Amino acid sequence: MTDDRPGNSSDGREEPERKQTQGQNRPVPTDRESPVGTPVIRGDESVTGSHAREAVQFDPDDPDSLEKAAETVREFATDSHGDDHLFMLRGAAACAALVRGEGSYKAAAERAGSDVTVSFIRKWARVHDLPRSVRKQVAIGEIAPTAAKHIARVGGEARLLLAWAILDGDLTVRDVRHVASATNDDTPLEHALADYDVTLGQLELTLSPTTYRDLRRRASIDDVHPGEIVTDALEEYLE
């Protein structure tokens, strides 16, 4: 086994890197928590509809399944499927399973064939290792798979914040690439996003008229910004 293998636990499950939210003791998963190759999102009919029945599971411990993964990676690397996000998630799953089964990115690339590079395997395997909340947004087409590759380059809680900034800030894939690179060069994510006129944590919400009325009334009486009240309420709700 070579030293370029991904750092996962020996029981076939990822060891999720958990970070603390600012000022809170609430851990959040920033990596995949389900077994590698399992179609948790792809096989969820509530997410992918009828496509869920076509979801393929890749078992890194099963030789036949591993061969299927190698075939899928070859097809994924050489065929153009445009914006078929479910196909790309399946390809990412195959990459991750092949890495787990072969023990390293290099061995996985060699197993897949000469048209598949180590870089290709690494990038897409890391997409498969993103947390479920992010993969779901890829599956429903809200986050482009190519943008997910750049999210996966960022570690810890920043990858979640970058993913949600894509949804709320209308970032392009090129924007995401630049923000990810800046973050990895030790630029605070908040500053990197500001270069694209995105304010970290800014979210537009629609409230019922009654809730809107009461929120504005309470904010006026307490002499605070409505966002402070919403933040306090959500912190308690999300505990």
C-alpha cells in the first residue's frame, strides 16, 4: 500500500472531520459519513426520482464490483456527458471505490487504464467524499459537479460555507475555483468571497406576514438588527 491513499478508517467508513461552529458546541460533518461506493444520494428516490432505481453500488471489497468500478471510471474519463450530474456522481463514486479497493490513487488510475490520470481519480474521489448535504445539492443540479470538485479542495467547515455561498451568491465555477485557491493560500474565506461581492452568511428569506411583523416589532423594541434575533432563534433551534 502506497502513501498516497486517502486517509479513511479501516472499517470502510470515513472518519468525518468535525469542526465547531463559531461560538457553539455543535459539531457538523464536513466529510462523507456513509460507506464508500454506497448510493446514498443517487439511490434516494426523493432526490433523484426514477433514476434511483438505476443507482449502482460499488463495493471496494468485492472483485466483481471493483471491476465494474474500473469500467465506470474508464467510461467517465473518456466520454462526454455534458451536465449529467447523476452520471458524474456515479463516476465519482466509482473513483472513490477504486481508490479504496486498490489502496492508492496511483493504483486506482493504473487499474482504470492509460486514459485515466491520478489527478482525475483524486479530484472525483474527493467529490464522493463530500458531506451528504453538499452531494444532495449536486444531485438536484443546484451545484455543478465541476464546482463540487473545487469545494472538495477546501478542508473543514470552509467547504460547507463555500458550498452554501454558491447557492446564495450565484458563484460561477470559475469563481469557485478562484475562491478555493485563495482559501488554500490562507486567505480567509470571508475575504475571498468578498472579492466576488458575496457576503458570507448573507441569506435572503421570505417570512409569513405575521412573522415578519413580529420580527420587525421586536427588533425595533430591542434596538437590534433583525438578523440578530433570527440568528439567536436558529442557534437554539439547531442545537
